[in-house]
Amino acid sequence: MYLGIQGLYLIIVDRNFISGIPLFIAALLIAPPPIGIARMMKEQFNIPLSINVRVITATMMLLIAWLSLP
């Protein structure tokens, strides 16, 4: 949850979209099912996302955010 708040802070206050958007997406990917993106993907598009796919994608998003921080 902290990643999402930090991502929103970077997007809204700091206007740092390159770092904020990946942090916010990573937070949605690793969030528990009631608010996570995995449940929405399964219900709306019938695409199940395994935990491995979510962790690898979240790790790549965190790496992108880390490399683009000033």
C-alpha cells in the first residue's frame, strides 16, 4: 500500500510521471485480491495472472522507477 501512496505522491505533487506510474502499477500488482489488478483481470477479461507473473512484473516496475528517480 505504501508503494501506491508514494507513486501517487510522485505523480500528483512532484510531477514525476516516469517514476510514479511504475510504483503505482507495482502496488496494484502486489496488492491483495480485493483491490489488486489480478482479480479485475480474472473477472473482466478471464485472464488469470499467476503470482510469478505478478512478482516479476512488479519487480520490473520497481526497477524502472528506481532507475528513473533523480
